[in-house]
Amino acid sequence: MSDFSERLAEALAFRKTSRPAFAAAVGVTQSAVGHWLAGRREPPLNDLREVARVLQVRAAWLAFGEGSMVETERVDTVPPPPARGPRRASGVTRAATTAPAVKVA
């Protein structure tokens, strides 16, 4: 994609968002959205951030076409949490539920 208007149109289609609903969520007029989509204007920085937040896309992608549209999870870098046994009732510690060691003579 080469410009902001094309990326905005792609993001709107990706999120299946109508222009009126999008304009209301961002807090701008439908006319402003029309100008953005036609390539006549680009939003100011504060509106750009809000557009990215509302559409849940990366602001750098929206503004400059850099990187991917959405953040990708890197599941390969985060190890799974260790397996845990059954949970105990709150307020009861392991020491309170374990019998004391008895020494046999």
C-alpha cells in the first residue's frame, strides 16, 4: 500500500467497520473520514493515534506503511507456565495440612 488513504480503507474493511460508526468512535465528522479516504487530507497526530486505537492497528503502519498492520504475538519466545497441582483452599498452608515427621526408634 502506498498511502494513508489506502491503508485506512484496508483497516476499515479488515475490522468490518462502517464509516459512520468509525467517525463516531474516533470523535470526528463523517466528512473528515471522507477526506481521509479520498486522500485529500490526513488526520493530525492526535487523531491518527485515535484512529489506530479504534481500528486496533499499529500507528506506524497506518501513518507510514511500516511493518505489519496488527501486532503479531511471538508465542515462540514465551515459554509456557509450569504445571501446577490442585489449588488449596485459601488460608490453608501446606505446613498446616502435612503431618509432622515422626522419628521411629
